Amino acid sequence: MSTNNFFAKKKDWSKTKDSILGSYLTPYFYKLLAYHRPICYIDCFAGKGKFDDGENGSPLIALECIKKDLTVSKYVKKQIKAYFIELNHFKDLENNLIVDNIDDLSIEVVGGRFEDNIDLILNNHPFDTVFLYVDPYGIKALDVKKFCSFKTNETKSVEMLINFNTWGFFREACRVLKVDFKLDDAINEYLVEYEPANDINRDELTRIAGGDFWIKIVQDFKNQLISSKEAEKLLADGISDAFKSKYKYVLNVPVRSNQDNIIPKYRLFHLTNHDEGCLIMADIMYKRINESIERQQGGQMSIFEFNTEGNLESQENTKQMIKDIFPSSSICLTPFLCEFFTKFGIETGSSKLIEYIKELEYEGFLKISRFPDKTTKGQESTFMREDKKHKVILNKAV
Ligand SMILES: C[S@@+](CC[C@H](N)C(=O)[O-])C[C@H]1O[C@@H](n2cnc3c(N)ncnc32)[C@H](O)[C@@H]1O
């Protein structure tokens, strides 16, 4: 076990995760500040703040985003409270978080376990918009049932970004069910820095995954009905389904290393009940995962486009998927796109999906109407992005 080395140098595979977090938080905080609602940001496994090679860890990445947004935000009533929970390195973290005083932001380092502190923190913010970043060493502290119990209602909204070590889970699930399985070396390289979980039992695995669906997956793998790669994907789908019992929109992407791009090291799950946030996150995930595929190919742009699972995207299939989930009653564009991503994964970015939707109108499958339907110059509106003043409504063609 070499978790002690984790902070020596930021690993290549951590960079994708960090860039997804950093790219999302800037538009996230900016939008929320506009709603004048108090914001609570919680980094639940915060680490040291800085890696020994000088690279910023997640706490400093988040603080930079907050600082940028508070500086440019023109809205007067602002209030952000940021918590950084860390069990082992909280002294280092406190030292690394000595940043310039930022008006409207208060920071608290919580030295202790996430499990012992999270309820108290959430109870102290009953009306806030809350974002939790969950990046633990292994799977022990993950708890899908618990994550689904965080209260989201009219006045409070909880959104999460979770690093879920699905391969670590699969390895332990095989051990518990006494199924032979040897991890690929490329994944092992990633898992060595993670906390071993070889004392975890069947009930704990069910708690972690949010259900006992994992048992059949491992049995199917044992009976050679599925490969380990398929098993990992099914596991991710099962975890997503468990999250969907509480969160309207659930995204997950496999994060690969730049060196060997074949097998994902871990998965990032994003959970929210807000379509705007889901759409922003889906586009960021799509872009960042594709950049990592490109980097792996030595910076060469591929003539093919891949979905975030690393499979070729096909226009015909994607259009069929749109048809498959198209509702019989009208729906606005943004929630429709988010439902697509939640159901099928990030097949392609939102711009391309929107192009397909326009093609489906041309082909007579659906109808697009807009509010307002005319521009200020009296011309037909053609916009395909929504905001407070613009709505795009989709209907099945009759
Ligand atoms: C993967 S690292 C987090 C890295 C961090 N996100 C970053 O970008 O720098 C996980 C951290 O969780 C801490 N930790 C382990 N168990 C914990 C627990 N139960 N509660 C809170 N922190 C914990 C570890 O000390 C470690 O610093």
C-alpha cells in the first residue's frame, strides 16, 4: 500500500478529474451567484491542498474558481461557505489554504472523517445550494444509499461529483464471492495507491453500491457470460440506477490515463436535479474525455468521434436513441438533452445532439417551436439554446 506517495506527484490520470472539476465550478458558482442563494461547497476528502510537485489539489482548484467568480460577479448579495474535510493531512491543508482574504467567502478545514462530519455540516445549511466533491482513496467511504439520503427539496439542492473506483469494487466483489479475477496491470498501477478494502463483506458492498445488483454481475462474469470490461460497465450502470432513485440527472464517465487509454482507471459520477448544471457538466465531460483520447494519440485529431465510453459514435444510432426516448407530450430542449445523457451516456456533445434534433425535424419526426417565436426585428427565431428568456419546445410531429 503506498497511499503515502499519493501527494508526491500529481498523476496523469488525476489531471482529467481535476480539469473536469475546475471547468465546471467556474460556470456553476457564477450561475448560482446570480440566483442570490447561499452556496455551500464541501470537498469531502480534501487531501493536502497542494501536491509536493507544486500542482494544486482539489481545494485550491475550487478556491481559484470561487475567487474568479466572486470578482467578476456583478450580483450584490453573495455568500459562499467552503468546507474541506480531511482525516490525515488537515495540518498541511490548513497551511496550504492560507490564501488572500476573499470577501463573501468563508473557509473551514474540518480535521476528521467525512462520515462523522457530513450530516452536521449539511444540517447547518438547510437552505443552501450544496455541492459535494467526493474523491476518496478507495471504496470504503462510498455509500450510495447515504448519498441518496441527502435532502433535496424546493429550498435546498444537493449536487455531487464522485470519484467511484469501480475496478476496486469489482476486485473486492470477486474476492467476497470467491471468483477468480486478476486485475489488468494498467489498473493495478492505479489501485496500488488506493486503500485496500480486503476486509469488506457482502453487506458492505451492497451498501457501497446502493443495491445487491452487483452479485449477479459477478456471477455472470464467473460463468463467462460477460467479460470483466462488460462487468465494470454494468456495475457503473447499476450504481447510476441507484442514484437515479434520488437524482433526476446522473452522468458517469470512465477516466483513463493518457499513457494507456484502453481501460478506465476510475469513474466520475455527477448527480444533480438541475438541467442547466447537467448540460454544462455533460459538455465538459465530453470535451475533457475526448482531449485525453487525443493526447493519448499523440495530439492527433481522430477523423472519428468517440463517445465517452471510448466507442465510435454513429449518427444513425444516436438519432435512433433520440427517437427511442422522445416523449409523446411536449418537452423543453434542455431537460430533453439531460434525459438523453442520463439514459444513454454522453454519446456526443450537446451541439451535435442539437444538430440531430434539427435533422429529425427536417425528416418530419418532431417539431421545434420557440418562445419568443420572433426576433426583435420581426424575423422567425432560430435559436437552439435556452435561458431565462428563451425557450425551445419539442413536440412529436403529428
Ligand atoms: C484521493 S485523496 C484526495 C485528493 C484531493 N481530492 C486532491 O485533489 O488533492 C483522498 C484523501 O482523503 C483522506 N481521507 C481518507 N479517509 C478519509 C475519511 N474517512 N474522511 C475524510 N478524509 C479521508 C486521505 O487522507 C486523502 O488525503
